[in-house]
Amino acid sequence: MISKKNLLTLSVIGALSSVSALNAYAAPSNQSSDTSFNDAWKMAELYQNEQGDYFKLSGRLQLDSTWVDAEQGEFNDTEWRRFRFGFKAKKGEFKFALEGDFNLNTSLDDSYRRLTDANVAWALNKNTELKFLKQSTGFTLDGKTSSNRLLTPQRNNLSNNLWFTAEYFTGVSVKSSLSNGWKYKTGVFSSDGSDELSVKEASYFALLSTSKKLEKNALWEQGELGIDYVYNDTHEHGNTRKFSQIVSVSSKLKQQAWGLDTDISWGKGDLGQSNLFGVVLMPTLQQTEKLIWVARYTYLNSKDNNGVRLGRYDRDIVSGRGDQYQEVYGGMNYLVNGHKLKFQAGVHYAKMQDSANDGGEYAGWGLTLAMRSFW
């Protein structure tokens, strides 16, 4: 049975779909009201001076409504996916960030989850930044893409399996832009799973990411190739996935309204985790300024049994693991105010093979309607 929350979400999405269709034929006079609405986000900018110093609020609010129908069972729920709130500031060569993660699905007294960003960044020069304390550690195609800017409600299952989904770790990093379109980011981080700042438990991992802007040619107008490498001193109490080494090669290509994102990744398993290989292909089409269509194919294969886990919501039906996984996804994004406020709808079909036959077999469809907002 569809709950009242689910019906409310469907109503909101349906109304916005109607607005989307009308926008295609809207007169230019509507542009002033759109601008006024978009200016509401400037209320988070509390202070800024001519030298570029600033103090502003930061955060994100995300809502999911999901239905899953699988051979192994059913699942449906509407939940606040993420709520984060804090501030960002800049003074001279230094930037500061402090943001907390809260659970809006529970009582206010129990809503606090953890710190996410809690760091200080120092601009060594106009191209190089040194960052200390708790920060995002992104690798793989979706792992290094903020949830604010994903074109699908959830990250692909390659990232879910290989990337460290806790995301925020205490450490030190350097990022820099070099000549000829090269960029890099490298750092060393504690794998401690503490909700705040801590380096006492577990061990460490090191990350090196580099990317190169590709020159325009007949196949793409814009292109970027990225390579990520992680060395992880795996520890039984670590808050990372149990891979000692991970390599990810990803790309982003665009030709007019069309785009193609790819990821080919491999992980060397440890502490009982099998080696894992995965591929993601994600074509996109930006039909209008506000409407983006997206499709995705994901393939995962583990060397040994039970090396692959299911994606979010599918694992609410089957918690076991398998050795081969495939998913196809199709959906859309309606950008009300760019990525600062958007609505998403997507359907996926996932299938997992379980050669061990110990509870990981899965085949099912899922529908997700989502709202994403940040400031």
C-alpha cells in the first residue's frame, strides 16, 4: 500500500513535471520571476567583502521515495536521504568549513549523526591548496562526485562496492592545477571510523588522483580523463572497504547536448574480501536548460564467491552477497535552480548472481523519485 508520504512525493513530482512542460513554452516575461526565486539562495551568503573574504551557511537537504519489486520480496519507503548544515568561511589565504550530518527520520534528540567537513585549507598559491583535518576523500567516477551534483538519486554500485562510502576522514591533502590541463590531488588519511576528528583507531590509507583535460576533436567538444589510486593499510576496525589497493580510470566526454561518463575499476581484496572488477557506462542527454536524461549500465564481478554487495534499497530485500552483478538504469533530472534545487525520477533493473547459493541471489525492479537541494 502506498503511504501518505509516498502520495505526497508523487504529487509534488507530478506537479513539477507539468511545470517542466509549461516552461518549454513560457514567455520571456517569466524570466524575472525565475531570477527572483533563484536569488533566494543568496540569503545563505551572510558576509562578503571586496577582498573576497566571506562567511556563509552551507548544507544540503535530500528526499527519496522508493519502490522495489523483486523476485525475493518488496520494499517501499519515503525518507529524508540527507540533511547537513554548517558554514563555510574565507579569510585571506585560509578557508574554513564545519558541517554536521543529521537524521531527520528520527527524533530531534537523536538526529545528530557525525561531522562531515571539519577542516582548514591554506592556499599556498593561486593553483595549490593544502587541507587539514576531516574532509571528503573521493575516488571512482561517482565517489568523487558530490551527492549534490549526481545525475542519479544514488551512486552507481561500482562506487558503492569499491569507494569508501563513509567519505569523510581525518587527514591532510594537497590539490593543485598544473600546466596543459593537468590536475592532481593526493593525501594521507586515518581509516578511523569516528564520527568526529580522530586518528587513534584503525590505520591509514593514501590517495592519489590525477586528471587531464582532453583536447577537442571530432568525437567530443569537452573531455576529461581521470585516474585514481588508493593504497589502504586494511584494518579490522577501519571504516573503509576491505581492499588493500584500488585503481579507477574514469572519463567524462561531451559533444553538444550529449555526454558519456565511464568508469573502469579494480580492487585487490583483503581480510576476506575477494578481488573485484567493475565497469560503468553512463550516457546523458541535456534536452533543455532544465531537463537532463540519463541512462546507466553497471557490471561487477568478483574473483571469489560473495565479493559483491547490492546497491541501496535492493539490499533492504536481500542482505547477502554474490559474485556477479548487472544493472540498467534510466531516468531524468529537472533542474529548478540548476543543481541547487532539482527533482529526479529513475527506474532500474538489477540482477545478482550468487554461485555459493547462500542468500545473495537477486533480481528486481526499482523506482525512485527524489528531491535534491543544497546551499
